Amino acid sequence: MAPAFSQVHPGTPYYFWGGHFYRQSSGVYVSITAPIGAIAPSLPRGARLCSEVT
């Protein structure tokens, strides 16, 4: 897998591709929920930008 974007989040590398976050586990990539504090370079197709609710 050639990630479109990668980042290290508290010592763990995460990858973002096709609107999904992944991490490597036992030699394979596993789809995961977005890590807390992760920043995606772009929204996936069909996503809508929402304002933050406080």
C-alpha cells in the first residue's frame, strides 16, 4: 500500500488513503477509526464540512 498521507501520532505511524485511516499490524494494513487528534489532508468524496458544535 502506498499511502497518500502518513503521520506519526504519539510514536505510532498511521496512514490515510481513500478516506480511511490505517495502521500496520503483523505485516498487513488494518482499517481503523481516526486516531484522536489526527488531521486528514482532504475530506473523502461525498463528505460535507460541518461547523463544530459546542
